[in-house]
Amino acid sequence: MNETNFKFNQNVIVIPLGVIILIWFIYYIEINFGLNFNKYGIYPKSFVGLRGILFSPFIHSNTTHLINNSVPLLVMLGCLYYFYQKIANKVLIIGLLLTGLLTWIFGRSSYHIGASGIIYLLVSFIFFSGIFRKYYRLIALSLVVVFLYGSMVWYIFPMEERISWEGHLSGFMVGLFFAFIFRKKGPQPETFIFTKNEEFEKQFDEDGNFIEIIEDNEE
């Protein structure tokens, strides 16, 4: 049976809000206690820098950076857990690890921090999933994603020195890859099965012409 119904579940709210609260709490700890967690970001080609694969999405350089990431992260996580709830955990957790690993392999020698790599992962996955599945509801979602965040595509290229375009590109590539390999899992297009109606077919001849039936009523 095709999975055609999108059902609301608590993860649609709990997980996105939980993630946002966590990254804001970490930023609050930094500000309130005069700490700097940047050194826990991804530092490419450094063994110690591998820890950033897990920690970097929760670390932000300033309030503007945090706000800019919070809104799209909240929206995209909500979409992921509503429309793709059965594969959402795999996409998010494995995607986080692969995005961080690619950034560690290809990134510049600097600390890469922020949740933007995960945002690009989710935007890419949700957009291409609708296209690959050819499911009208998910294609509509893809168009909404393009309308809201289509301009983000430019930042997978080296636009500004302070922006980790390597993290953006890594997330984008992983999202595209996941959209393809998971295209048969989760919601699928509806299929219709037509049954043969012999009584209906009797009303037509072999050429498809309607046969007029005259009934005799006996008193």
C-alpha cells in the first residue's frame, strides 16, 4: 500500500523546537560566561578538528548568525518530520555526519561553525525529493522551498571569505544524494486500481457503441 497520508506527530514540533532551544542555550552559555566555543568547530584535515562534525552545528559566531540560521532550520526540520517522518532521523543524523565529514575533507584551514550546513542538507533533500518522487504534494513543497530559500544556492560557491561555502556545498550534495537513494522510501505517489465492471461493459458493442436496451413489461 502506498503511503499517501501525512500525519501530524509530536516530532514535528518537539524536535525542531528542541534543536533551536539547544543552540540558543549554548550561545547563552558563551555570552553569559564569556566563553568562546569556536575551537570546537570543524577544523579541516586536523584530527582534533573531527570533533566539530558533532559540535559545529550548535556553535554560532554572533546573534545575527544565530538568528539567520534559526528560522530556516526550524522550518526545514518541521517539514522533514511532517512529510518524511519515517526516514527523518536517518536523513538528519547521517546527513549531519556526512556533511561535517565532507567539510572536514575539503574545507579551508579555519574553524567552520554554524547550522547552515544542515540547513542546506534539508533544503536540498526536500527540494529534490519532491522532484524524484514525482508526487504532486511533495513537488508543491519543493516549489515552496525554492520560493523561500532558492537564493541560498549562490552560497554554495565562494561568495564571501567569512562564509563556509564548503559546509553549504557539502550539505547540498548530501541532501541531493539522500533524495535519490531514499526516493523509494517514505511517501509515494498515489496509484489507482481500476476493476472490471462486466454489467457496465454489456451496454456497449465491440466497437464501443452504446446498445439501447428495451425492456418488456408484462402485466
